[in-house]
Amino acid sequence: TNPSSAPTLTAISGTTNLGAGVYKVAYTFTNAGGETLESPVGTITITSGQAIRVSSIALTTNATGMNFYLTPVAGRTELYLSKSNSGGAAIDLDSVRGYVKFWVRQQVASSDPTGVYQAQLTVSAVDIG
């Protein structure tokens, strides 16, 4: 089951690689088969020297863990994997791992007489500093 609510976020003091500004956070549920679509996005403003605490989120049926995604720099909109855990406990986000999560959905015309289907994926790199 895909997450239906945004995470509850709190600014906390601590060691962090995050600069002051507005950040977005989302999460997914995971298991051996992969991960769900991401949750609605939560937004928080932090000051210099603060990290982001995500309140405890209960796992959904069949989930065995969670991934947490964070904008890499204040004011950005793309979400990068920050941390993972087994769910059910608060987690502190203080950095990103440096790669983006994305979904690709292919649509195929059922009337294609060749029976050959082709998909193209274009990915643009973003320098996160």
C-alpha cells in the first residue's frame, strides 16, 4: 500500500550537512519486492546547524522497511535518498546519499502489429554541490 500522508517533521540541533532554508521530505515503504510510490511531501524550514527529525511512522501491511527522501539543498524540489530504516521509529535526516529516485512507466499501443515495443529513458544529471 502506498503511503497516504506526509511525514511529520521537526527541526533539531545536531551535526548536519544541511544549510539553512526550506526542505522537502517524503518516504516509501519497502520489502523484498521493491518499494512503493512516495508519500505526499512534507516541508520544513531549518536554520544553520539543524537537522530534520521525521516522527515515527508505522509500517503498512507487507512492508519490512522504509526509505526517506530529502531535497539535497534548501529550495530544491527533486528528492534524493537520505536514509533507510526498519520503520516504527523516528529518524534524523542530516544529508543525502547523492542519487535520485525516479519512476518510469511505459505505455504500449496494443494495436502495434509488429509485436516489438521500444522504450527510451532520458535522465538529466543535477549537480548537488
